[in-house]
Amino acid sequence: MLYNAVIFLILALVAAAFGFLGIAGSATALAQGLFVLFVCLAVGSLLIKPRGPQRR
């Protein structure tokens, strides 16, 4: 539980640094692009059949 709190504290500090330094606009554009990319990859992986071990 403490580990999660420390991780969120670090994320909050990084987000604050982006906001205070004016990098927020660039970070937003990057985040939107990555979101679209990962949604496309997730949909693609759901449509492709898993290629695990075959049962006989």
C-alpha cells in the first residue's frame, strides 16, 4: 500500500513539473497519440486468435 502511495506521489510530481514548465500541451498531444495506438493494438489483439498450445 505504501509502495502505491509513493508511485502516485512521483507521478503527481512529474505531472506538476510538466504543468509548471509549460510542457503540458506537448505531453497531452503525445498522450493522445499513445492512447490511440494502444487502443488499436488492444482491439487487434482481441481480433486475432491466440496461438497457444493446441489440444489434441
